[in-house]
Amino acid sequence: MMMSLVRALSPFIICGLLLSGCRSAASDESADILLTGGKVYTFNWDDPATDGAPAKNAPYSSGIWKPDAEAIAVRGSRIIFAGNSRDAEKYRGPQTRVIDLQGATVIPGLVDSHTHIAGLGEKQSRVDLIGVQTEEEAVARVVAFATKVPKGEWIVGRGWDEGAWANRYPTMKLLSERAPDHPVLLGGLHSFAVWGNRLAFERAKITRDTLSPAGGTIVKDRNGEPTGVLLNSATTLLTSAVPPPTDEQLKAYVLAGLNVMARDGYVAVHEAGADSRLMRAFESLAAEGKLPIRVYAMLSARDAELCRAWLAKGPKLDTIGNLTVRSVKAFYDGALGSRGAMLLADYSDKPGHRGVSGEGAGFDRKLVAEMMKGGYQVAIHAIGDAGNRETLEFIESVIAQKLEVKSNRNRIEHAQVVHPDDFNRFARSDVIASMQPPHCAEDKAWAEDRLGPERVKGAYAWRTMRRNGARLIFNSDLIGSDHNIFYGLHAAITRRDKQLQPPNGWYPEQRMTPEEAVRAYSTWAAYAAFWEKETGVIAPGRWADITVMDIDPLSVGATDPGMLLKGNIRLTMVSGKIVHSTKTSF
Ligand SMILES: [Zn+2]
């Protein structure tokens, strides 16, 4: 009797409870965006050991990764829930936008922690001539581009192959006829030649009377008239005539570059050296609320005036309008390929040479030390083993003067060749090694020629860094290298190039595990920008910064890493805003 009464009443009781529950959920708990049906790796577990072994609390067993969540709820700019689909339902309200991820993989938002973003944007605003086979084809691309450019403004392009075209250089004739209203400058693929139209030559004041400079050639016809092509050092006669971008153009480049990064899955970039003009562009875009992704800007130490101004006002610790400014970038040496990196002993393929020296090396130590003492992180470009040693010595010397400098999360950019005695100094002074997996994939062709078989073991030595307790972050150094995350992850996990060479990897003992590779592009990069409490993992309370892709980088990275190169970005979210999504699926 009692039982049946309860049974008879219970539907009403349950319904009543549910209704009140639903009502409060709708008003208090409902999400703005609910992502369901995904393979979510929150990375909200401990770091892997320095040999790469996942932590005990990682969702990993017997060599297999398992996503640790399926759904994410977002309200405003923050994540309010990450967990299974059933528990996620209580965040579904009448206004909630629900996105079915259809099994796509979600990871904490990707960060490219060393970029030159204006260059990426500028590239978007140039005529791309890579792959053109004929002069007519190149001119046609210019003509199509010209419809978007006000008359009288320069059109700049790049990519026709001056090597392949050496026996049949183009001339200004067709280019001038078809594109008469814009000065046009078209750089060769290898930067040894430029090709221009008549208006460009007029603007640059290059005439039959102009003499070829030493080491260069103004190509002229039988009558002594310039034909339209300049070679080697003569190219600057034309390139120097192109005016630098206006403030508005620079802003447009920055915006275009950041939009490319949003499309490619990145929620943030660390800009490796912004001068006064670039800082103005960032600040103005931030004030207008137009930065689509986060920008962690490093002030260029080469711009002393800019640094002094920031020294006076102090670092901008809060992220306002997606912009953070609390870092300064300096250069110590050059590059390894061009033998500008400073080595402790001679280059193996150039006896008597140890890289740049004298005025070519170093930076304004006094100014940079003042910035560091003023609370700025320093990020110093150092490539050779001498460059790295002297940079470590510099950072250590400033710490010795003021201990707080040690907590500035100072970084060495590239840390490309390090002497065996110096690896443990990174951890000792809390210096972050900021390294580029694409450089390893690309430089392996000649790195051993420069360094010889012994020194090369300390080059691109990610595992040695980790074993010595150094914090490691990964990035592309775009536009010098392709910033595609799948290329970066593949290079980090395999030490192979895009052609999957060499099959077992170049010095494979330095490879990273898939988890380490992803963390170096997300969780650890967040730390390098002082954002580890705000982002870097997917958890309630964090910024809603996430990246969705159609491939599981942990599983595929472990079982068939070559497949990573086929991955695609599906969605990028910054502060709860979807800044990119592939329309077909979402
Ligand atoms: Zn760089």
C-alpha cells in the first residue's frame, strides 16, 4: 500500500525536482557554448618525467592514450566544465549553442612561442609567384591582384624562379602593358633577382645612364636600355624604392598574420622582437578590440628608445585586449647555416672561423640588464655553443646582482648548439629553452658539416635539455619556417622532415614523446608567458582557449606519426570566442 502510494506520487515529485533543477540550471549554470562528442585531452595531469614517461595520473596505460573528457562547457571567456557528455547536459540551456565535435580531438589552445607576425601578414599581401612557369602566367597573377590595389600604389610579388629562368629572363614590356598603373616589383625565389615594370623603374630612377653597382647587374638590351631585370646587389636599386608600410598597412599585416594563425589552430603567439612601430600597431589593435588571438609581445632591445619608455612605465602584467607586454628580445649571435653563430671552436667546414664577433655580436648589456631588474623577462637569441655560454653567463651575472631576476622566466631563443658542460645551467638559473622542431628537420642537411660528429650531439638537443631539468618550449620562428602545427609536432616526435627522412629520425635519441611535443606547444608555452594559471590545460576557471583537430596527436603520434602531416585544424577558440571553424563540420 505504502509502496504503491510512493510509486503513484513519485513521478510528480521527480518532475517537480527536475523542473526546479532545470530552471536553476538555465539561469545559473547554462553555458554559452557546449562542445560535445569530442575526444578531449585536458592535459590537466602532471608533467611527464624527463625521459618522457607519462605521469601516474595521466590517461595513459600500456602504451595507449585515452581522452579524459568528451565535453566542454564555456560561459563568457571561461571554461566552466570539462568532463563526460552526461554530466555536460546540465549546462545545456535554451540559449546554449551546442557544437557536436563528431569525434574530433580537443587539446589546450596551441601557442607559437616565437613568431614574426607582420612578416606573415605581409606575405599575404604579396603576389605569390611560386610555381609560375611562364612570364605570361606571372603577369596574369599581377593583373588579377592589381584590381584590389589603388592606382599608383606599389604591387610587390615574389617567387618566380630566377635560376630556372636564367636563359630567358622576363622583360618589363608585357608587365608594363598589362599593369601600367602600379609600380610593380617581383622578387625572385632565391632573392638573387628582381623584375619590375616601367613605372617601378621610373620611381626608382633607374635609366640607361644608371651604372651597375659592384657585385650586381642592371640587365640592358642592345640599345643600352634596362630590360626590367636586376641581378644580385643591383636588386636593391629597385627594392629600396618601395616605401616602408604605413601605420595602417602595418596594422593590416599584423591582423592578416594573426588571422592566419587563428585559422591554423593557434590561440596565441609570442612575438619575438617588436620595435616602436610594431608595438604601436599591436597597442592600437588591442585598444580597438581587434586582436583575434593573444599576443605576448617582446620589446626589441635594438629599439633603445622603446625600451627606455617601457622601463619607465614598467611591464604590463595583465592581458588587456589580448595583449601582454612583459618581455624584451635581444640577439647575441647569428645563424648556423650562414656561419654567423658563435662557436667555442672553429667551424668544422671553415677552419679559423668561429662566427660573428666584435660589433656583430652581443647587445646593449646595460640596457637589457636594467630591463631585467625592472621585472622584464629577457629572451635572447643564441645559436652557437659560445653564444649560449656567454648568454647564460650574462643572465647569471644579472641574477647575481638581483636575485628576483631569476623568477622572470628568462629564455634563450633557439639554444641550438649547447656545450655538454652548459646544459645543466638552464635549470640552475631557471632559463627556458625556446626551440624550433622545424629547424632540426630543415638544418639536418648541413648542421653536421658545420659542427662535426661530436658537437652535433649537443645540437637541437631537446632530450638532453629535458634530462638536465630545463623547461622546454617549441615554436616555428615563422616566417623562416612553416608554422603548421602538424609539421612541428611531426618534427618534434620523429626528427624527420616532411618527406619522412631519415626514416628513423636524425639523432633519434633526442626525440620528444607526443605528449611532450603537445605540451611544448601549449601547456609549457603558457608558463613561458606567465599564463599557466589562466590557460594551458582544459579545466573549469581557465580561459576558454582550445584547439580542435581531426587527428589525435597523442595516439597517432605514438603509433603512426607520419600520419600527423595529414592533420587539419577544425576549430580555434580564444576566450570563448570561435575565431576559426571549418564550416562543413561545425
Ligand atoms: Zn626569430
